[in-house]
Amino acid sequence: MLVWHLTCWFLVLVARESEVFMKNPVLFYGAILVAVVALALAVYYIIPGIYHPLTTTPPLASHPTHAVAFFILAVICVIAAR
């Protein structure tokens, strides 16, 4: 019973916080836009054979470190948009 009560309290708290975030549409749409761009850059940097700027290694090679960094940025932006 106590676990159920705490779970319901947590859900109400999360719902209240999400209402506060949704009152700022600039933050929501901005985070979604950055997430889409970061996801596109993650895919771009994982494909070999395409010139990749901002790299110190051969620019035509695949760069998984850059891809993972941009993917993590996309995940952070999606979480911020919530």
C-alpha cells in the first residue's frame, strides 16, 4: 500500500513538472530541433567515405566517437524536451 501511494505521488509530481515545461514552447521546439540535427550529424559521422570536417584523423574514415557524442546530445535534447 505504501509503495502504491509513493508511486502515485511520484506520477503526480512528474505530471506537474511536465506541465511547467510545456508552458515554454520555445524550449520544447528548440530541444527537438537540436535533437534532430544532432541525430543527423551522428548518422553523417558514422558513414565512411564522406568528407567529415572537424576531425583530426583521416576525414574520409568513419568516426564513431563523433557519432556517439552527437547521439548522446540528441538523447539529452529529447529528455530536455519532456
